Amino acid sequence: MIHFAYADRDCLAYLKRSDKHLAEDMLLKKIANEEIIIMKEEDIMIGILRYNLFWDIIPFMNYLMIDKLYRRKGFGKLLVEFWEKEMRNKKHGLVLTSTLATESAQHFYRKIGYKEAGCLLLEEEGLEILFKKEI
């Protein structure tokens, strides 16, 4: 059975192993601010969704990861839908995310209702596509 929960300190080892983008101190801040959602099958952690607030008001999904054994089975969609529901409950009407133009994640976001909202090109980086979805 699949369930979702905001990450707590007991998730720290899994987060450090699965999300190499943030140092431990930042992960702890995100945990304290309830900005990381963990997806579990029974008691096994199988996915992470990490977000922040763009301009301090718009939820922006920074990181979505589903463990390899669970990919391409609908779990990513379930995790994003749970996050969107949580954001609606917090009275947000719009969510954002982004991905590199070279990554296949852009097709996933379009498939689940996200629309292109622009792009960003930084020196030494690839083209980042911004996506939005009204919730």
C-alpha cells in the first residue's frame, strides 16, 4: 500500500543517499519546514518530492525522484498529485517546476498537465524549461 508523509529526521539517511543536491544542514531545514514529502510502499521509502516557495508565494517543485524499481509505473504521478493536493489545501492556486530541455522529465510534466511558462538560459548550463500548472 502506498502512502505519503512529510519527511522527518528518521528519513535523513534515505534523503542523503537519494538526494545528493543538498547538504545535511539544508535537508534538516527542509524537514523542519515540511518541504520534503516521502512516498512509501508499506514501510519502504521509494520516492522524494522536495519543494520551496518561488518569490516566497508560489510552490516550486525542486526535486522529484522515484527509486529505479518503481519508475514508469505511475508512482511519480501519484507523488506529484499528492503534493498538488497539499498545496491546494494550503490555499495555493498555482505550482511551478522546471527541467533541462535535454531531460525526458519534460514529457512527464506535460503528460500530467503542466504547461510551458518560459525558459532560462544560464552561461555554462543547458536550457531550463519552466512549467506551471493551475491547481
